[in-house]
Amino acid sequence: MRFQPLALNCECGLRPLRVRQVGLTPQHQLVVLWWCPNCRRNISVVKDLADCWRDCPKPEDFQETAPVDAAGSPAEDTDFLHRLGVRFPDPLE
């Protein structure tokens, strides 16, 4: 599944090591709670679900993956391995 991660930071700039809880409010908001070991306090982020909906990425925002060759690995990786002397068996054998 493709997704865009939420940017979670404390005021001190530290990212959460572990999210304590995620929930929804009756006012249609997303709430994320964690403990900041640097500030030594509980941090909560509240975001309106309408803002979440607006911020959702569109399918075209994600780039396509690298082309895949017959061996099933990205073509760039296969070229690199060939330069190292690695040879894949012929699929017709």
C-alpha cells in the first residue's frame, strides 16, 4: 500500500520514538499522542479530518517503480550485477 507519512515532530524537533495512541474526536479530528523524552512531556497533535482528506496524495503523486526485466529485478540492478560478473540463467533453459 502506498501512503504519505504524517510529519510528527515535537516543538523541540524530536520525532516520536513510539506513538502512544491514535484516535478520533466527536469534532471530526485525528489525534496522535506520544511522550517526548527530550522535553519530558506528553505531546498531542490534532488535525481536522477535512485537512487530512485535502492532504491525501493523489495516485499521480507517486512515481512509478523502476522498469523490471525478465529476471524480476530492476533493470539498473541487473546491469550492475552483470558488470560484477553475475549471470542469470536463461529463462528458456
